[in-house]
Amino acid sequence: MFDSSNQPTTDQLNSTSLKWGNDGELSELDLQRILGLLSQADPVAEALMESRSEAA
């Protein structure tokens, strides 16, 4: 499930661009935001969020 303790700030919510690291991976914040939105509509995405939290 989406971790509410890491809620983005208002400025982050208004951001429309995705941030990518030097390694080519999506930033952790953007990945969490995307998976959080997807998990609201798709149970498979919710499972991805759960597996990511278990791996951390």
C-alpha cells in the first residue's frame, strides 16, 4: 500500500515532469507517485507496491 508517511509537498504535487537518475532509473519519489496512482485503479499495480516495500 502507499506509504502516507512520505506524502509529497504541494510543490511536488504540482510538478509535471518526471525525474530520472544518472543510472537511467526513475526517481524513487516519481516511482512511488506513479505506482500509488496506478494501485488505486489496478490491483496488479497494488501488488507491485507491496513487493517493493517488502524488498526495501
